[in-house]
Amino acid sequence: MAQARLNRLTYAYPGSHQAALNDVSLLIDGGLTMVAGPSGGGKSTLLRVLNGLVPHFHGGRVAGEAESAGFNIIATPTRVMARSVGFVFQDPELQAVYDTVEREVAFGLENLGVPARAMPARVGDALAQVGAEHLVGRRVSTLSGGERQRVALASVLAMQPRTVVLDEPTSQLDPKGATLVLDACERVVASSRSVVLSEHRFAQLQPLAETVVIVDQGRVETHAARDSRPGRVEVARLPPAEPGPCVWALEHATVGYAGHPLIADLDLAGYAGQVVALSGANGSGKTTLLRTIAGLLRPLSGKVERRPVRIAYLPQNPGALLHRPTVRSEVELTLRRTDSATSADDVLRDLGLFEVAERYPRDLSSGERQRAALAAVLAGTPALVLLDEPTRGMDPKARIALIELVRKLRDRGGAVVVATHDADLLAAIADRVVEL
């Protein structure tokens, strides 16, 4: 029996005159199905149809037929669908319910009525599948973005749903974590269940996928994975920079949280006109170090010095920065506050956002939201730029735009620090790489 079947499905979000999915007919049998396409093309909307969030949670207008895991999606409440279709969102920081890792992974089991005596084994097995057993006992608030992503996946795997739906599951993971996620997907498929996965990292997933579904402007095309040829965009390496004055420095600094130091006795500095890339495993301290450089965290010991310059900081959760009614107004607010003569249109065009300038930022796709947050923080030419996983959710075209923007900032004398697992980004922009 097919895992999912859509027949001429058309869907539009509330208040939108444009269909997010347009006359989609699709059959998903089993195995691993990869969903690809540009940011904003409708990938996340298609995934949310599979567990009933579209249309039941989001509302809007729907026509046509849809079935998933044997349920009529339009007629079946999401709470019923959730027992058979597990879903991991693009934003794991918004998915957690409990404050500790093991309680969070057990949450779905509690809702399924699994006996308490059976829960520890299923929780432990799910954490082991994603390489997160070492996180037992940790508070979710202290986890890195990649660690939260693993815990979110473990929470779904523990429920053993018939279909596992993953929206950009490796976007914040180090190579080891990404490999463990793919291994977990293989095990799900081997147990006669199915995985539907959206991802921009096409090459790593193609050998595992049976089918590739391309979603672009709400329309869907299906191909055999072996016949799909991902486009790879080559970017010229930044020429080496001549560093200017020191903008920030850490001296004998230990960074982390009370009772949980991550990096000890660190001496590190950044200079005007230089891009420093922070690399390392999930939980190694990249985000904590960025927050310490920004002045959002005090070092546990040692000191941090910064020149009195404007700082732009992009966190892992870009939605935390977006609160204005339109993307344009987000950019204009920054330009006003920085007394910048830069045109908002120029900033929007640089990041490929001009076509969505009048949209509400939180209605955008994850990749578009990431670019909107970048536009909001980078407008006005800041002198110190701190970017945490900036290519998360970005398609290749958007990544090129980001690289060009970083180049402009560096050439204008900005000191840039980027925390990333994106090897292509690191190779394209980094003057120095700091491995944590």
C-alpha cells in the first residue's frame, strides 16, 4: 500500500492569493524519498501535508485529495495522524516541550500510552541511533543547535511511526551527526517503514534515495534518484586578506555555562578585513564562543575585549530577530537605527529578497527567513559580524548571495566570524579556520 497519495491537491495559506501547492499529484510508495527544490518553492508545505499540519494547523484553502499512512488527511485530525507520521521540523529549538533530554524524548511515548517500564529502553535506543546518548541528563536549553536537532529526531524515532518526515534534518549537524542521521534513516527503511526527507545536501543523500521529488513554485516533478543530477555551484576562493586593526580578542578565556565549561584558557583574536571560521563537532562550543565575542555571555574566566563598533549577530534561530510586519520594514529599521544611507532595495536584492520584500517574515520558508534575518542584521555595514550557521536552509543560489555579501563586508573592513559545518562555505570565505 502506498505510504502517501496526493491527487490534484491545491493549497494556499490564509490570506495568500498564491497557491503554495498547485495541482499536485504524487505517489510515495516506501523507502527513502528525497524532497528538493529552491527555498520558498513549497517543500516544507508538502511535508506538512503528510502529517496533516496542512491544512488543520495552518488553515487556508485546500482542494483535491490527500492520503498519508492510510488516513484521509483532510478528514483526519493531526493528533491522530501524529501516531503514524513522525515529523521533525526545520527549527528544533522551537520543537522542545520538556526541559531535559530524556523527558523530551519520552514525551511522544507518554502520548502513545507506552508503559512506563518500557520507556527507558526506547528512549535510550533512540538517542543511541542519532549519537546523542551522551546528552542524557542535560537541560535542553544548554544544547547546541545540532544537539537539539539530534534530540528532536530521537523523539520521533522513539515512537516508531510508520512514516518519518524530516525537514532539513542535517542542516546544523557535523559530518558525524549527519552520517548517524542517514544511518537511522536506513534502519527505518529496512524495517519496512518509509522516510520522506527534505534536504539541500543532495549528493550525500542521493545514494540512499529511491525517488527524488522536486518542488518549485508549488508544482511537483518526480524522478528516479539515479536519474537526478544535482547542480553544484562552484565559487571562487576569496583571495587572502591583509588584516587591519584588532577588533576583538579573548585572553586566557574559559567559555561555557556555569558548571559546564566548553573551551578553556583560549587566546584568540579577530581583525578588520578578515574572516575567521569556527569549525568543530556539535557541542564543541562554536555558538557559545560567538555569544561570548558578542558580549551576550561573560567568560567563566579570563577576559574579552572589543573595539566600540557596531556588532551584527545572527543566531541559529533567525526567527528570534524578526518581529516587523514585512521583510522590507525589518531592513529599514536597521538602516534608520544605524543612520545608514544604504538603500533597503540594494540590501534586499543582494540577498535575493526583493520579490518577498512585502511579505510577513514569519510566513517565509526557512531559507527565506534565514536570508531575511541576515538582511536585517547586516544592513548598514556593521564592523563586527558574527554568523551562526548562516547557510542553514539555503539553496545553492542563496549561498552564493551570502558569500558575495560576506566578501563585501570583509572588503569594507569588517571583522567577520562564522560558525559553520558547511565545508563549501568554509572553503570559499575563510581567511583563518579555528577548529574547536
